[in-house]
Amino acid sequence: MTPASRKSPRKRPAECGRAVRPRIVVKFHDQVNLPYETGAEDALKKLGLGSWQKIADAAPVITLDPVFVSVMPSRLKELVLTARQCDPTYRPPNFFAFFAIASVPGCDLKAMLDEIRSWTIVEDAYIDRGPTPPPAVNAADDPRSPLQGYHSAAPFGIGAEFAWMWPGGDGQGQSFVDLEYGWRLNHEDLAAHGISIISGQNVDFVEFHGTAVLGVVCGLDNTVGGVGITPHLDSIRTVSEQRNDSVFSTADAIADANSVMSPGDVLLIESQYVDEGPADLGFLPREVQIDVYEAIRLATALGVIVVEAAGNGGNDLDGYTNSYGRILDPASDDFRDSGAIMVGAARSFFPHPRTESSNYGGRIDCYAWGEDIDTATAYVDGPNNEYNPDFGGTSGASAIVAGAALAVQGLSESNVSFKFSPGQLRALFRDPDLGTPSQDPPNDRIGAMPNLEAILNHLFHAQPDVYIRDFPGDTGDPHDGPIAASPDIILRATEVADPAAEFGAGSPGEDSSTLGSTAIAGQDNFVYVRVLNRSAFAPTFDVTATVYWSPPASLVSPFLWELVGSVDIPTVPGGDVLTVSDAIPWPAANIPESGHYCFVGLVGNIQDPAPEPAGFGDFDTYRQFIRNNNNVTWRNFNVEGNEPDEGGEGYKSMHFLAPGADDMTRRFCLEVIAKLPQGSRVLLEGPLALLQAMQAITPWCPAQDREDIGRVPINPHGRHRVGCAYFPPKHAFPLRLLVHIPEAHRMHRYDVAVRQLYESEEVGRITWRLVPETG
């Protein structure tokens, strides 16, 4: 029989031959100490703590039984102790203050509940009628989306296919528990997993809802059916809310799962609660029940990732109120946070409006598809090879999110030996920048759908990201640090036999900025390039490094560039491993004279392209590349002796250019940064017209009796703004920095720099390191 012909109404438990007894769950105040055993009503009566006799007269055979029976009291105490050590914010309740009173035929549960709530020793009480339809919706009349489209890239799906590209993104090494009450574990798309049941009974009304959930999360990667989001999990278990023939307890099932799960494991709660209050709100998330909330909070304090369906009541959860107040409204003082990732549902088509049935509000962390989910299915009287193209609701959405959580955990553990805590993972799924917003976020109020590609790139730079440093501490992010002191363009007068050993990771020069700065004329010179890859684990291949040279300049404008050459780097491993290229020869015929030069380096490949130099002609584009593109760097770092020039005026002389932009006349400023010893003197020499335009020549001194050249005294002990002027396009002003260091201080090294600014932003810099002369 095809799924479309399955139109039987969902049956209640009694129709399936089960005698599930509705019950009242009671939470006594923590200081109430009763024996945690069946028949605790005897102690209650002896202590005179409640009017037990009033309800016993109406139902003589009722008993007061513990809620948490599947975990030994000693083990429960151990879990609480561990949770407090793991999570200092965790404030556990007295778990031995939770009891239940099962109904008997003919009793008035509502009257019994009213009586119990009147007792001063009772903190809360509610009626739990047992199984409710899981939070799923069949949308048989809606158009079917492409097969398992929720796997696809954002904005349509969660990007599961991207996660599969990396080790662990398929769930390898992870453990998963599904909590509900019915599965066809021998389904053809599940059987090979060997899925086990922690505890409880594997039962259902008509449709084994859990089969569909498991198909979404972990359907086998085989030749039949579909494939789950994380098909290669190490451990898949289930735990049933149907604890025995007559007892249904979500809280006890969670507690039992807690006792066998480990930090970082994922627990999916595929269950919802029916509100019986005067507002008739219908379906709500299970954690509105105090015993379920405390069981979930214990789980998250223990480090278990809990994913919880928000429920299909179509309610604004911010407005929900019970005896504890507005417990689901994050803006309320009554808000209580279980730490679970709560999931709403949206339509499958972009831009993903919220489904009418999904609950919504500030408590919802994220959403996923709530319809058109193609997955396995099974019926009580059906075979083990059926599929449903229309699974959905917050059930389907929370199964998708659980799969996403397992993918993130698997990828993280496989590649960086780390698993996220419940708070960390929930923060990722709540981050709107790492997900796909719904159609109308202010009104939908279901968060964003996780985008695994964005999350993994945010966390681990999953995609290769090759870069070349602007300065030794550069990590490849946009920065406000130096932009022309790259340690990764290295000039040598002779070819190096083993560049990796001399310049690579672990070498003495790994972070050095002084590895060669002087070109020797009349012979070939050699340039080496070092690159890194920010991906935590993914190597990248066939990276091309291209180097240009220009005369020393405070702004290495593109009109000054001359090509040195290119080199291919076959492999750049992930994990920020410094990788050195082979040599780029700089032929003797192309070197104008011995001396210092500026270098520009571009690195990239097909996956992470370098910018095209042709685009640098527009200065605004050039500025973006200077600051915000880690495929580009400048080396304007020179090493000089600190002795005065021979036959000079007692100064060390350093020539450089101050260029304008390529495209048009623009206003630039010059600033000198010096950290020199007491008694030092610094002069900036340049065209008199430029210095006058900068209003920088009061006071000033003449230069070598030339009327067109001026000199400006510079503060040798900090920053000195020379001034600002309009620079013509493709014009470079020749300047000279003159530095005198007293002889007594020349045994030390000092740095001095000139930087060029545009609209208060540094766009170029040239640095000289003045070092003692070696004899």
C-alpha cells in the first residue's frame, strides 16, 4: 500500500490495546523529604504534610509513586554532582521531590489536582495524560519539494552536502539518542545501524513516527531509500516515553538517557505537551512540565546537547503562563532556561515563512523545514521498506536540526579534537549571521535555519583560505596593524638549498621580518614567498604566488609596480602551517641597481583567487585590497646600519618616494614614527613646494643650498604628523629621511617609519630597522 493511501485516523492508546493511565505529576517543595519509593503516601500521612485522606476517600487504591524510577537514586545523585562540577550555574532541584499519582477508573482527576495544588507543601502539579501525537504534520496536499532538498545549500536547506566534504561532517564518531515512543528499527534504511533501545517500550498508534525521524537524522548511505544528514554515526539509541504497560513519563526517559550519555552527545526530544488550561493552547514544548524541564536542565548541565521540538500549537510562547509565570518568555523575570535548542518550523520553499502550526517566540532558537521532508516511514501493519515524502512539523524540523548538531560535533571532534557544549552549540544556531532567516523574522519569530557551510567556515575556515601575512602577528583577518611589513617576501642574493628548513615552520626565521632586503645588481637574485592556509583541516593545492617590485615608497601605488615573477606552490596544508615556495628568480638584467626595494605579493588559486592587479587602478578598490584582502601583501621593511653615511652631514640617509594614487588627485598625509634614544635628530627632506603645501616648514632649514628643497625637523621620540597635501595622480615625490643616532647608543637597534594616510586611514608605510654595523 502506498503512503498516500494511508488515511487512517491516528488512534488513541486504548484503541491499540494499551492501558495507559493518566496521572498527576506532583513536585513537592525541595525541603519535603519523603521516602523515594512506591507507597510514599504512608509517610505523607504520618507526617501530616497533606490532606491525603481527602483524595484517598475518592480513590482508595491510588498510591504516591516516584517519577524518576529508571535511574538508581545513588546514580541520580552522582549525575547531579557531576553536573554541578561541569556547570557552575546549574542549580539542581531535589529530584526526590517528584512523585506521580496514577488515576483509577471513575476518579475525578481535575478535582484531585485542585486538592493537591492547595497543599502548602506542593510547588507544582499537573495532569499528564500520556502519549500525544508527536509534533509532526503530513502535508499531502502541498507541492512536493525536490527529494531531500533540506540537504541542499542555503538558503534552501542546511548545507549538509557541504559538511559531508570534510571528515566527521557525516556524523562519524558521534552518539545520538532519539526520545519518543515508536520506531521500526528493522526498516531497510535503518537496520544495518543496529539501533538499540535504552529503556521503555517500542510502541505506537498507527505510524512509527520515530522511523521518519531516524531516517532524517541517520538514514543509511546505501543503495535504497534516502540518506540521513549524518549517516555514519557511531552510536544510535532510542529511549521510549512509554516506560511500561501503564506508565508514560518523558522525564524518567530523559533521566535514564542522561545516565548513559556523554558530554557532547545529542538527545532529540520528539514529544509535545497538551495544555488543558482555560486558554486551550493545545500543543506546547514538553519542558513546560516541571519534571521534564528539570530532567532536560540536568542533561545540559552534564554537557548533553538537547534538541527539543517547539510543538505544533501555533502559539506565541512569550505569552504562555503557568503557575511559575511566563516561563518561556526570555524577557520575563519568570523565564527558566533549560539549555535545550528549541526548534520551530517553516515552509520548505524559500524564503521560508513560518508554518501556521509552529509555536513561535523568543525562546525558539532556530528553525528548519516543517514540510516536504522525504524520509523513511513505517506502519504497525506495514512492511519495512516504506517512505513518506511529506514528513514535517516541528518534529521534522527538530530532526533536521539534530542532524546539523551531530554534523558540527563530528566535524569538530574529527579535525580539532573538540566538542561543543550545549551553550556553545546553541549560540551558533541562534546566530542570525550563521543561518538563513525566515521570510519575516520580526513576525515569524522562529530564529534562523542553521547554515552548515557558514557555521563551519566561521568556526574552522572549512574552505581553504590561503593568505600571506602583512606583519608577523597577522592571522589573515582584516586588521588595523602595519600593512607593509610582511615577513613572507624574502629576498636572497643566492639560491637556498632547503627553503623550508631555513624559512619554514619551526625554523629560527619563522617570524622574522629581516630575512633579506637588499638586492645585488649585476647578478641574479632570488625571491621566496611564504603562505598559510586558515582552514583548520582542509589543504589547498596549486597556489600561485606572484611578486612585483617598486622603488621604496610610503605608498606602493600600482603605477610603480614591475613584475619579478611567479611560482607554483603545489600544496598548502590546513592548520596555519607556514609553507615556503621555491625560488622566483629575479634576473640580473631586471635589477636597476643595488639597494632596497618594495615588494608586492599576490597569492591564490581556483578555490581562493587572488585579485587581479588591473583592478588596483581604482584607488577605492586598492584601499579595500590593502586592508581587507589577505591574498595581498606589501613588504616595505628595510634593514640599515645606524652609522652616518660616509662624507655626509652626520646623518644616515634613507631615500623613498611619496606617490599619489593611480586614478585622480587625492589628499594624503605623511607621518613619521620614530623611537630613538635621547640626543637623536631626525629630518625629513623633500620638495619645498610639497612641504609648503603641507604647512610643514615652520621652522625649517635649507638643504644643500638648493632653493627647491626643504627640510623639516621631526620629533625623534614618537609620532610626528608632517602635514597633508593634494598629490597628483601617478606622480611620486622624492623624499629623504635623515637620522642621527648618538655614537654612545649605536650598539642597539631602532625602528623608524614613514606612513601615508588617506582620510585618516593608513594606506601605506615604509619601515627601516637601524642596526649596529658589524665589523
